[in-house]
Amino acid sequence: MRVISGLYKSRRFDVPRSFKARPTTDFAKENLFNVLSNYIDFEDHITALDLFAGTGSISIELISRGCDQVVSVEKDRDHHTFICKVMKDVKTDKCIPIRGDVFRFIKTGKGQYDFIFADPPYELKDLTTIPDLIFENNLLKEGGLFVLEHGKKDNFEEHPHFIERRAYGSVNFSFFR
């Protein structure tokens, strides 16, 4: 796992081969952050939520680019431990790793965020409910941005908060406001 830009640019972290997570590819991540730079100034006191955080690749990238705080929610014990290790290695307290179920977190979450990223398993049966849950539970600040990573079979263009879709190979990002 490599950090693409910012304070920790070019830092690499070895992800154990036993991990089940499918990290966002460097190519897709780099393109995503190029698009995000048109929407968000990460150095402007931004708070972010990384759902299905996996290896923490997006979380560390957000912190590297200047996010004030990132809450990373990951259910898997080993993945959560890895995220904690990465944040300890870079000596940051800007990430709050939470080990727990994303759907439970969404339904009980009390905070609001400037940016929310979700990278669920592409075959997750409730994947298509995630945008509605984010907006129903008022997790996004006014003017905030939510990005959902998904496979090509899912289409969110009819969602009332949908603004655009970007595809990079088999990786798709749907943007919502």
C-alpha cells in the first residue's frame, strides 16, 4: 500500500497477504483524489469518515493530504489492527480507528462529516442501501461529499443526491451531495 501525495507521500506499508480486503488500486485512488481536489480543499479543517476502511489506504491518504480528522470504521479485527499500526507508524492522532459494523455505525453515528468514503465488498447484499442510509441518518454536512466505490453492475444515477460517476477499469466511484 502506497501513499500517493501529501505529508506521507511515497510511504509504503506492507499489507499482509492473508488480508481479505481488496484495497483501492493506486491507479483508481490517484484518479479519485484528482477528481476530489475539484470538490474539496483537504487542508480546510475537513473531517472525514472512511467506511469499510479495509487496509486504511484511503484514511492515510486523507490524513497525508491535510484532513483534520478521519474516522475509520472496519469490522475485521486484523484489518482494524493494521490501520492502528499504520497510524502509529506515522505518529498521527488524526485518525480514529473504530472496530465495528458499518451499518450499525451509520444508524447510531452522531457526527457529521465533510467527506464520506465507502468501499464495501462489491457483492455486499445491502450495498445499494448505503447512499440512502448516509442521507437518512444525516451524516454528511451541508455542502459535503459522499463517494461510494462499487462494481460496474451497480448504478446510482437515479438517486436524488447523485452528481457523477467515474470508472477506472472495474472500479467505479459514484459521487453524491
